[in-house]
Amino acid sequence: MSVRLKLALSYAGFLVLAGVLLLAAVWVFLLRYVPDSAINTTAGFVPNRSDLLRAFTPAAAAVLSFLLVFGLLGGWILAGRMLAPLDRITDATRSAANGSLSHRIRLAGRDDEFRELADAFDTMLARLEAHVAEQRRFAANASHELRTPLAITQALLDVARHDPTRDAGELVERLHTVNGRAIELTEALLLLSRADQRSFAREPVDLSLVVEEAVETLLPLAEKRGVLLHISGDIARTVGSAALLLQMATNLVHNAISHNLPDNGAVWVSTAVHAESVMLAVENTGERLSPRLVSTLTEPFQRGTERIRGNDHAGVGLGLAIVKSIVDAHDGTLAINSRPAGGLRIAVKLPTAPPRIDR
């Protein structure tokens, strides 16, 4: 049976039960005091209990039948009106199942359970639509990026096949470079997927130690590019994946070193502790960036001011996209702002770790 029919039967059942209880009250409080034997009186015919029951029973049965029919019809109508918002929610669900995520319920009326359900469903559809659009755009960019090294490899192999006299050492070196780029891109895509799925164990992590490890790893790159690293801050404990947070810090510092001034550049890395959060801030010198460009830096395959090719430190364009995914997976916030003097200031805010309980 449908929910509407169940509700209609319930309404009718309760109505008939109320009628039966009313008739029972009449019997208990009135009819049982009327004697069942003949009543002798000078006033004429006086009905006894049996006479009253014979007269009352057909009328009571008619009333109960009317209550049953009235309850079924009234319950059917009331249930239909009460469940009408569910039809709109069902239609929206079917539309979403068929791939139409732009449909919204927008249920009007007072704030009740159905309104809350419809608003929650609209919010879910909006987030799902944005996520699907982002995934499609990411898949298209990833396909394009992966196609490039494969096309270069194919071209190099074709040249070697048609020109046997070509230097094999140079060909191997170029193939090694192209293959390394493809591997780097694939690993970045896997890391990004892992962060998006939040498939990692959470443990206490000290951001200051993570920063020290990331800076120590990238110190040779900073020395090679003539960038001076400044590290400061306090012990900043949070909860999450140590490996992912290390990747986040490494990407931030690597991005700050790579996109810096050609000479006498600087990077400032600091950690701080607030009431309910910890912060990791990375600032660097560099070119002045417009706010419009800064707002797109977390999009996949966006590299600085343009899509750089041929630079050994250009990366694969997923550095800040991975950072944003890791921050979101750790329930944090990411803020990117351009510095008036040039360069960027990137601030990551994560929830602080709960206090330790010493036993």
C-alpha cells in the first residue's frame, strides 16, 4: 500500500475508534442503569433497556459506517495535501538520477519538516552540480595534460624509426624527461584523488615539524635559485594525515620558491596557534598578480601567470589544487592573497588538535 492509503486508513481507523469509544461511554454511563424488565407506570409506554438497544443499534451502526466512509475520504484528501511536497521532491530526485542537476525544488510555505528536507536537497544538488562540473573540467584538463607527453613520446619514436643515424643518447635523454613528467603528473593525480576521497587515517601532527621537513627537502632548490628561506613560528598541533600535510607544506614552499624573483628572492614560512585553529602562512616575493588571476590559482593545471612549458620547475599545474584538496579534507580553510610589493601570501587554517589527557 502507498503511504497515502496507509494514512487514509489510519485516519479512518482512529475516527471509527473514537466513535466506538463514544458509544461505549453511552452504554457505560446511561444504558446500563435502565432496567431490562418491563417498566410499570401510569404514564404509558416506557422503553426498557432492550427497547433502547433495538432502537439505538441500527443508528449506531449507521453512524459508524458514516464515520468510516468520512474518515477514508477525508483522510485520503488530507494525506494527499500533506504528502504533496514529497511529489516535488520525488520529481527532483528522478531528474537528478537522469543527470539533470540544475533542477531545484524551492519549496514555498512555512518552515516545517518538508521545507527543511527540500532545502537540504537543494543544497545537496547545488554542491553535487558544482562538484560534477569541477570533475568534468578536471578530467578534460587531465586528459589534455597526459596527452601531451604521450604525443611527444610518439613523435620522438617516429623520428628515431625514420632516422636510424640520429644520436640515441639524445633521444633517450628526451624520452626520460618526457616520461618523468608523465609519471609526476600521474602521481599528482593519484594524490589529488586520495585527498578528495578523504581515505586516510587521522593522527596528531605538529605543523611546525612538517614545515621544517618540507623546507629541509627544498633547501637545495632554494639555494640553486638564490631564494632565501625564513622560518618562524610556534608548535602548531592539528589532527590529520602526516603524509598529506607534508605534501601540502612541500607544495606551498615549492610554489613560493619556483614563482619568485629571478634574483634575491625570499620566502617566509611561519606557523601560529589561535584559540580553535592553527595556521600555516607562506609568503614570497615575486611578480604582482591581479586578484582575478589569484582567484584561479587553485584550479587544476593553472601555473602562475601562464601555462609554462619547458621550465624544469614549472611542475604539472596541480600544486595549489592539491593543497586546496588536502585543506578541505582536513576541514580547514585556504586563503590566497597577492602582496602589494609582489608575490603571494597563502594562509592555511586547520582545526587545532584536542588537548592531551595524561593518565
